[in-house]
Amino acid sequence: MEDLFQNVPIIPTQEQLRNNTSVSRLTEDLDDNCAICQDPLIINQDVRTLNHCQHIFHLDCINTWFGRNIHCPCCRHDIRVP
């Protein structure tokens, strides 16, 4: 019976990620850090920008994050909502 009450992770679909985020390579250094790993966002790194809030993260960091979450790690916007 205890197994029935375990949390089931809700994650965004690939379509939701495609429609609600943008993947790019940084063309300039940003005076900012990835909110997940706290490392700087620098030129030539692959990043994902969330379209709704414009928060930017290292691509690998945010892909791992969205493997367990549906919300922006900064503002908690639901990534499934455009």
C-alpha cells in the first residue's frame, strides 16, 4: 500500500521543450551564472533559454533539471505553459 503514495515525477515532453524553450550557442560572455551549477555562462557554450521568463542555463544542466522537474529553477514558471 505504501508504494501507492510515492511521488511520480512530472516532466515536460520533448514537444513542450521545443515549443517553450530555445537552444543556442552563446555568442558573447554574459555577466551571469547558470542558476543550477553556478558556473559562468561564457561564449561558445550551448545554452537553453526559457521563452516565457528568458532565464538562461547551460544546456546539460537544464536538460538534467527537466528530467525531474517542470518548473523554471529561478522563477518556478511551469515550462508546459507557453
